[in-house]
Amino acid sequence: MDNQQAKLVKWNPSSAEYNHNPYLNLAECREYNPIQQGIYGEWVLFRYEHIKQLLRDPSCITADLSGFFEKKEPVILKNTNQCPFLSKTTKKWLMYLDGDDHKVARELVERALKSYDLEQHVNESLDKWFAEFFNEEKPDLASVVSVLPSLVFVSFYQPTSDEWKSYEHLKKISHSLASSQDVYVSIKKYQAYNADAEWIFTTISKDFDNDELTESALVKTLKRINAEMGSPFSKDELVSVITIMFFGALETTVDSVTTGILEFFKDPSLIDYVLNADAKQINIFAEELLRFAAPQQYTIRINPQPIEIEGIVIPANSKIFLSLASANRDPAVFENPEQIVPDRSYNPHLTFGSGSHTCVGAKLARLELRTLLKPLAKIIKGYSLEEGVEIEWQRGIFMRGVKNLFSVKNQVNGN
């Protein structure tokens, strides 16, 4: 492919083909046009070395998602009765913070998570999940999977209200929060996302004055830690911190596990590998699944100064989309990147980012996946995908996960 042809290789995330399988487009962009500008002026990087460089560059800053919504909300909510909640809800999301705000929010979340026995919460949630949610002959396993991270989050949150027991609703709210970060979003969709942001924000806000919550409930834990730190965040800002913990706990786990189940169905040898694996092998396999699935496909950085990469100058203050999904399948770093290699020993994937903004929930995400894999493989061995039903993917660019996994119990292994 010559230079003229290379220029024709464009990032095309709005196409149906991309939604079905983004990795074909990403591979072409990575090889032939790895530094390119999108139709709205954004820059997109596809190669591992470039992406890791910017993730670890202390001069680069994150995008201001809350500020973006604050400017857009008068247009989004014009001629409606809705109040603006997208900007309030996203105000203290860690991946969109820099400087002292980022340090404070990160310390709050880290100290909160350290105050819990993570392994106990995960194991108890798994026991409940396996006992109560695998009782249908023809389940949608994508829907079933969405319950698990909800159970884990609720075990920390410890609500007194039944509102937190509607797991389908929690899944919808989480997906709205994820989709609100996307590009090419219509006003109608933004209005729907704002309504869901209002629900989660007001629901959590009410619990800040709920005396029935136990002292170990997440709301009280964060309030206590915030006070110990000199109360740097207001009530509304703490609510925003909890919403990102909620969204982060649900969306990334659902997306990585559903994608993993689909791969199990495609290649049953992976199930046998997991069932026979020891603890070390499980840990290695979990990292490989995180690389391959990459639930968060992109993150954004802004360069205060011009940056030159391979002779191309990206002007100062550009919005740069870093394709984590593409980096995780870069053949310059990973051998056989388009395959799940269960015993991949060298695996410096960027699923949790890199540098100062490395995902604060990575420890919990890894613990969930490592604990889940063996018992889940045992159950999945008793199911098959329902014939004739097409696999659908969630519509979205920043996050990627399977929308449905309609399955049937095998006659031999089913009860």
C-alpha cells in the first residue's frame, strides 16, 4: 500500500462493520495510518509505543468531560423539563481529573477500597450469583453476567433501599454512564443519559442523610475518609466519586466477562485449560483475557504543547484519542495478538492504562476475574450458544461488550 492509499485508511467507529468487529479497522489504521485526524478535529493514535508514551507523559492532561457537559447542557436540555445532571455526575470521575483533584479522588477511592476485605466481598457475591442466577434452561448469559458486578458493588454500598435490587436497571444506568463518553452522540441520547445520571446522582445523594446505613457502608466510609483528609470534596463531589466507582465496577467487568464467555463458546479448549489450570496459570490467563477483551477501548489526553510523532506534528491543545484496544493487539509487542494465548508470559497490556492514571480499581477487577474464571468455566461447559441467534454488540465506541448471549443447557450436562 503506497502513501496515497494509506491516507485512505481511516478510523471509522460509526460504521456497522466497526461495531461488529473494530479490530479489522484498528489493524489497518495501526499499520498504514497510525497517526491520523478524525472528522471533528480529534487525533487518534493506534500503535502501542505511541500510546504508552502519551499515557506516561506528565505534561499531557485529561479531557474535561464535566466541563464539556456543562457547556452542552443548555443545548441538550433545551425545551425539556430536565435539570442538568451529566456535568454534576461526572465532576470527579478520576480519568478526567488532573493535579490535586486527581490525587485527592484517587486517595479517597484507594483508602475506601483498602478498608474492605475485597476477597470476602467477591467470594460472597459469587456464591450468591451462582446459587440464584443460573436456573434457566435458556438464559441470556450477558444479562446473567451483568448481575455479578452489581452484587459486588451493592455489597460495598450496603443500601437500605430496594432500588438497588433491580439489576437490569443498574445495568442500564451503568451503560448510559459509559455511553455518555462517546463521540457522535445525538441530543436525544444525551437526554436519556442525563435522565439516568439524575437517577444515580439523586439516589446516592439521599443516602448521605440516611441514618440507617451501617458504618461500613460505602457512603459513610467515603464521608469518614473525606473528613480525615480535611474535607476536600463537597457532598456532590463525593456522590460523583461513588458514581464512577459504580460505573467502573459494573461496566468493565460485564464487558470483559461477556467477551470471555463468547470466546469460551468459540473455542471450548479454553474451558478445559481453565478447569485444569493452577492458581498461577489462572492469573496469567486472566491477564490475557483482559488484554484480548479490553473493555475500555479508548482514553483521551490533551497536549499543552505541540507533539511530534514520526514526523507528524500534533498541534498544542489537541484532543488525542488513544486506542487501548489497538495497542493491546499490536504485533510489534504481542505475538499472535489476535488470538487468546492462555499461557502468554510477556503481557504488558494497557487495559488499565499506564502512568499516574492507571485504573484505581485494577486490583478489584483482577481479583473478580481470577476468582470467577474456574467456577464460571465449569458452568459454561454445560451450555451452548442457541443456534440461529446472532450475537449483538453494545453500541458504543469507548466501551465494548457483548449485548446478548442466548444460550441453552446441553442435554448431556444439563440437569
